[in-house]
Amino acid sequence: MRRASTALPRVTFPLTAPLAAPLVALLLGAAVPPGRAAAATLPQAGTTLSPVVVTATRVPTPADDIPAGVTVITRAEMQRRGDNTLTDALAGVPGLRVSQSGGPGGAASVFIRGTNSDAVLVLRDGMPINDSADASGAFNFGIDTLADVARIEIIRGPMASLYGSGAIGGVINIITRRGHRPGPHVTMDLAGGYPKQVRASAALTGTGAGFDYALIAASESLRGYDSTPQRMSVYTGTPQGYREHVVTLNLGYTPVPGTRFSLLLRGRRAVFGFNALGSPIFDDANSTGRDASLLGRIGVHSLLAEGVWETGLFLGRLQDDRRYTEPLNPADPNQTSSDQRYHGYRTDLQWNNTLHLSDLFTSTVLSDAALTFGFERTADTAKVRVGYSFASFPYSENADAAMTDTGFYGGLQGRLWRRLTITGQIRHDAVLNDHALTWRLGAVLDVPALRTRFKAAYGTAFRAPSLFDRYGVDSFGYVGNPNLQPERAQGWEVGFRTTLPGLGQPDFVAFGATYFNEQVNNLIVAVFNPVDTAENVGSAHIQGVETSLHLHPAGWLALDASWTYTQPENADTGALLLRRPQNTAAADARIRPLPRLSIVPEVVFTGAFQDYLNNDAGFSTGAVGTSGQGLIANLTITYRLARRARLYLNATNLFDSRFEPVNGYQTPGPNVIAGVRLSL
């Protein structure tokens, strides 16, 4: 009963295993099985330019020159694929697995390269936004839609040397839309479809008189599907609906060239139904979730000394309020009722600096040299009040605690002989009485004769215990452990990417592979010895391979694919880790048979994985077993009606897959929605 959060329970089992022949074949460039087009290190169709990324090093750097697994998802790509939610956008990213309990509103976790779901640090414009009231401090990816998102940058691998606690598996930075073009510009999106869904959004953006502005409002409502699997005898078809409202203001003022004052305000409220697993599962419309988030951030960014010194000071405040209620239903065989309340508060202060050293000297050996340094202080508070009753047995869970994380960081980046890009970062964090020193070193070697870039990196990371780990209590005897130590990790990766021209296309084919290997120690696990609490026990070892393939045989056709193999094992028992499939793959195509017509089919494959199993009668078996694989197919068609008007049709789960991304929760059935996008 402990930690009655609707977020995915933490899985902290150790891992290890050899890759042998599959690894050798992949690193030699063997054929790549189907995968998806999200690998940002591949150029977009029609261009050889590499997207510029800031999240990976804090210095704007082409993705090709970053010694890490990098994916950039632009707003244009989201629209082209018909992505509507954050989980839609992330579903096929190489090395990343989305695990969602039902449709929108259902708790969703992300596993990066097989690490735990709480080992992913999520940022909004560089500010950490993980939920301090969650039992493990994880972020729920199942709520947010994309109306106010300009792009998403995903960095895979240990990144605590840049961002501190939590970045063991990687970092996901959600970047908010801004005004860039002079004058006011209005964009609108209105759509409706099956089964009973409607969504609308409008944005006012622009620049003028020293100001840049973006005001975005969005609303969505859908009937949804029943997340109880149809294989279960308790299935009733009762849908879990979802409603969301978002308002975002991103305002900037530039009084003099090079200095910008900024204000970001974002409010989001969602109401949704969900299924609470019982024994047996009781399938009704009796459970309601409410999730509200308020984010405010002010700051100033300035170029000093003729642009040699870049400095920024930012102060942000985040408040997350979640409530899950389930009134007693006399027909429920479990006789369950609950009222769960989670309130998380975070204040984040950052001072970030970049010295562009190459502006101070001229060298034929070293170019693009930059020194980064800064300070960050994060203060978290969690207030948890959970009341729960099962078969007349009451249960309660409480936490009321706070902690701070103070970090100092520095980094150096440069290019030697215009061929070898080297990056290094180091950071020291103090969290309560714990101290963590993390670092990362990486290099990218460009070999034009082979049209190939080789990369390698090594880094360390840590995750501080959550507030519930340290101070939570429940009525079944759990008592938090204030003496917990942080989880610690070290990992390395090596890989390549090759781009070849052909058929008149500069990026006719691009392919690559990356081997990754990470060790996690001091895992925080709930134990009973001699009391029910959390302790640092065990270690974890994860290894795997990410592969990518890009084909662009003609101007009207492009294909992107990826396949990830992960070996997530418990080092002590040899068992595979829960909810982390060994094989994931995805692919999409961009087809333009006519100048105004775009067709984008997409498939996402998830291999079989280990999970807690629920049988066909709706009862939990209490055992771990193999949950089946699944294939989801989507299709988006866009037609440019006029220069400022586009019609689109988006269909998801075309073939009504009954795949269970979490055992006991079936993926939503087919959705078809048609809409229009206008630019005024």
C-alpha cells in the first residue's frame, strides 16, 4: 500500500549482461530494423545542417558535435506527425521508452537507456520541473499537451555535471514558444473527431518596440477509452475522459541590444478519469484525477564585453497540486475509497555564464572555445496527505518536508584543428548533508574522408533521495530514512554516424550506432529490516545499443528509423528489470506526392518486457512475468489549402492494437481527428 502515488512505482533492481554478437554486428553497420525519425543527429530531409542544441553543453552547439545521444523534436515535426501530447512526441525517441497507464491523464513514466523512471531530469526552458511531491521525485509525462511547445531537446546519458540531481539517465528540456517575427501574428488550430474529442488553441506572437511576446491558450476535451484490457472478464468499456486548459505568456523586453529581460507565466489544469487497479480490478467511472500546475519565472540575459561574456540570472517558482478521488461504490468487490492529495513546491535560482574564449584570440589549433560556469539553488517542499480504504482496512500516507540543493558548475568546450570537438563539465552539489561531485568528458572526431563522425564520452551522475524517501510515513509502518545517501552512477558511450550523398541528395543515406554502458550504485530500495523503511542497497548495470537510419532518395520522400537494444538485468538474480523491453523500434516516412500534400505514416514497436502481471479475471497474480509486445501504427495527412491555411487528418492506433504498455492498462483504441491550422 505504501506510496499510493498514481505515478509508476520506482523499479530499482540491479542489471548486467553481455551483448556479444549483436553488438559487433551493429557497430559494424549491420542492417537496421525499423525505428523512428526522432534522432536529431540526422539532418532533416533536404538539408545537411545539424540542429543547434543548447541543453547538452549550455553552449549552442551543432548536434553532430555533441558527444552524447541527442534528439531534437521541432514544432514543425510535431505537427507533421500529428503529435498532440508529450507522450506522443517522445514515443519513438531512440533509447527512450514511454510507459503510460491508459490514455491522456494516465500516469506516464519515461525510461532512458534502461535507467529508472526517476533518473530522468525534466526541464522547462532550463528550469528543473520534476515533482517534489511524487514518492520518488519523478515527472508525470501523462498530462501535458504541446500547444505552447516550440521544441523538445532530449540528451541521453549521465548529465548531472550540468544539471545536478536526477540526471542519471538523461535530460529532457521542453522549450516554450516565443515571438520572433516583427508585428503581431495569430495562429489558430481547431479540430474535432472520434470518439467525441475536440481541441482548440490560439497563439498571439510577435516583436516590436523592444518587446517580444507569445500568448498561447489551449483547451482540449475527449471521451477517451477504457484502459482496462479487453481480455479481462471485468472489462465494461467505461471510458476515461480527459479535459485540459493551458494558458502561457512568454514575454521579453530588450532595452538595449544584447540584453533581454524575460517573464514566463504558465498555468495548466487537467481533469481526467482513471482506473485504479484492485484485486480484482473494478471497472467503473468512479475515479477522478485533478492536476493543476503554476509556473512563474523571471530573468535577465545579457551580452557583456562586446559579446565575449554571456550571463543570465533567472528565478523560477513551480507549484504542482494533484488530487485523486475514488468515492465508495457499493458494487465494488474491493470496497475501495480514497482521497489522495499531493502538493509540491519548487523555487529555482540560476546564474549561468559563458565566456567565448575564441573571441579573445586567434588560433589555427583551437577554435570555438568557450568556458561555462554558474550557480544553481533549488528549494523543494512536499506536502502529501493520502487517505485510502480497502475492504474496510484504512490506510494513510503523509509527508511534510523540505530540502535544498546548492550546486556550482564549470565547463570547457573547444574544437582542435577544426576536426576534434572536446567538451568537459564538472559540478558540485550539496543536498542537505550530502555532497556530490560529478563530471563528464567527451569528444567528437570528424573524419571527412570517411564522411563519418566518431564520438565517445564518460560521465558520472547522482540522484538525491526524494522527500518521501527521507521523511514520509504511512499507517502500515513505513518510516522514511533521513540518513539515506544519493544514488550514484557512472556511464560511458561510443559510437559513429556516417552521411553519404547520392541520387542528387546530400543526405541520401545516414546511419549510425552507439553503444552505452552505465553502472548505478547505492540504489534506494524499500526494505523491512527491522522496520519498514528505505535503504541504499545493491547496484545496477545497464548496457545496450542505439541504431539509426535515414534515407532520402528523392525530394518528395524521406524515411527515418531507429532500433534500440537494451539489456536491463538484475546483477544479483539475473532477472530483467521491470517495464524495460530489450527491443524497441520505430519508423516514419515523409511523403509529398503533390507540392501541397504531406503524408506521414508512423509505426512504434515495443518488445516484450517484465512486469507485475494481472490475469484475465482481473486479479493481480502477485508475480512478475512477461508482458506481451505491441505495435502501434499512426497516420497523418496534411494539405496546404492556401498560404495561411492547412487542413489535416490524424489517426492513431489505426489497427486497434490491444497492447498493454503497463500490464493491466490497455493502450487507447483508434482515434481519428480532423482539423484546420490558420496563420493570420
